[in-house]
Amino acid sequence: MGNTGHGETLLFWLGSIVSVLGALGLIFSKKIVHAALALCSVMLCLAFFYMAQGAVFLGVVQVVVYTGAVMMLFLFVLMLIGIESQDSLTETIRGQRFLAVPLVVAFGAVLIGVYAHANLPAFVGTDAVNAKGGGNVTALAQLLFSRYYWAFEVSSAVLITSAIGAMVLTHRERTTPRKSQREQSIERFERWGRGERIQVTGLPNPGVYAQHNAVDTPALLPDGSPAEVSVNATLRGRDTVRGFRPLPLPGQVNGQVNGKQSAKQSNEVSQ
Amino acid sequence: MNPANYLYLSAILFTLGALGVLIRRNAIVVFMCIELMLNAANLAFVTFARMRGALDGQIIAFFTMVVAAAEVVVGLAIIIMVFRTRRSASVDDANLLKY
């Protein structure tokens, strides 16, 4: 089995182009989400390569574990810490970037040179081993639970330790006791008594007495004025708070007279 | 095509991962580049398994995946913890052992 078939040759060249482009995209893309997608494409190409080389189980595990679990974990962390965090351009070690490129090129040249000059034996292929064990998965399992049994046990300890480690690292100890609603209320009244302009009562929810049940609709206070604080601060910052139609005051009789006008106004509101 | 081309591809991918680790500052991108290096090493292992006609290389690649999963969990937890205290995911900002 010195050479591969035409199908695998085509797969290799297509996949190698995609994976090298993906690796370059990982390094040079400005947005981190694009880098994550580029890494996903590299991992998918590697899964195809594993399957083409007779490692069917590893190919499936590559898709499920790497592209599925690990990359999703990366995306979750991206959501937590924000995607707009930019790379800083200040260099702590001066000239590091310019030194890194020739260093890495030299390293790659050494690595490729070693492969080029190595006296590699002819490729045997894994078809015989897979067939002997009754399929790739079975053959791997026989090896895993006999010769590599101890390493398998230790890897379970590694997984449990890392799970506990992640929980310990991300755990936040509460340093002050939690304030009860009563204490919060007393504190608000004390601040109000000192002359601060704060809302003494609890904040109204969006949509209370409102004319629409969307979260960008401000609640109406008992005097009919809108409470802007009831809308999420992000929406207020974007200035997308929905307008409102003034309610008729009890003394005025404008329910029927202004019917058309109010309908027109409500159309404007809903736009 | 000689199957040894897979080895050259894995060397190129490993080198690109190392380049990313050296020139990028964002901790998450650095981490993803480390994952790329681990994947390149896995490809070399699988190719060597094919060369020798034995499945030991695939077993080693399997263990690499296990260790990489554990490493990602702990590493991302550390990144989140550093981000909580410093409001930054840059590796340059975390240059003090305390504070």
C-alpha cells in the first residue's frame, strides 16, 4: 500500500488546502468568532483525513468531541467575556512579532526537513488490523482495555479532576451576607431622606399599565406619565424605547371624539 | 500520492499553530491555536498508525483528545476567572502573580 487511491488523493489536496487556509484564518482573523469558525473547518477536514486513513472511530470522535463540544465551549466563553475584545497592539517584549515569524519558519523547516530526510518504511495500512479485530471500533476497544487499560483509568481521574477544577475556579464565594428586601427598602429610604433623587419604591416592570406588552414599552406611573426606568438600560441606551399614547384624563370626554386620531396615533406607536 | 504527505500537512498545521500562539494576544485565540497544534499532532499519530499497520497510534490520539478536553475545561475556567478580575482577556495584562 505504497500510494493512495485517486479518491483519497483528491480528498487530501482539497482538505489540505482548506485546512491550511483555515489555520491562516485562525491566526489572522480580527474577530474571534471568525477564528473559531476557521478552527472548526480545520477540525472537520482532519476528521475526513482520519476516516480516510482507517481511523473511523477517531473521525467520529473528532466531530463529536472537538467540533461539537470543545468549540461550543469556546463559543460559550466568547459569549461570557464579550466578542468585541480587541487584540492589544502594544508589545511587552519588544520585537516579539517580528522575531516570531522567522523563528516559526525555521522551526517548520526543521520539522519538514526531518520528515523529508527520514527513512520512512513503506505504509502498511490499517485495513488488516481493523479486519483482524472485527472492525476499527472493536479493534481499538480490545487494545484500550488490555494494553492501555491503566492509562484509560488514569484518564478518567484526569477528567474528574478537571471538572472539579473548573467548578472550583469559577466559584465565587459570597463575602457579604445577602441583603433582604426589608434591608434594601430601609436603605433606599435612608438615601432618599438624605436628599438623593432615587426611586423609593420598587421599580415597575415594563408593561405595567402599558399599552403594549413588549419589553420596550415603558410602564405608566399612576399619574399617567411613562416610567423610563422600567425599560432595560440597554434599550434606553439605544434609544429604542417605544412611545406611548397619552391616556385620557378623567375630567375630559375624548373617548369617542378623538377615536380616529387615537387610532392613527396608535399606528404610529406600533411602528 | 504518498501517504507521508499527511505528515507534511501536520507539520505545517503545527507550525501555524505555534505562530498563532506567538503573535496573538487574546487568550482565547492563543488557546484555539494550542488546540490546532494538538490536532496536528493527532494527525501525525494517525498517519504513523497507518504506516506501522498497528492501532497504537490511534489509541495515543484518542488519549490526546481526552487530555485536550480536560485542558480546555480548566483553561477556559482560568480565562473566565482572569477576565472577572481584570476585565480583559489579553495575555499581556495578566503579567503579575498577584492583584
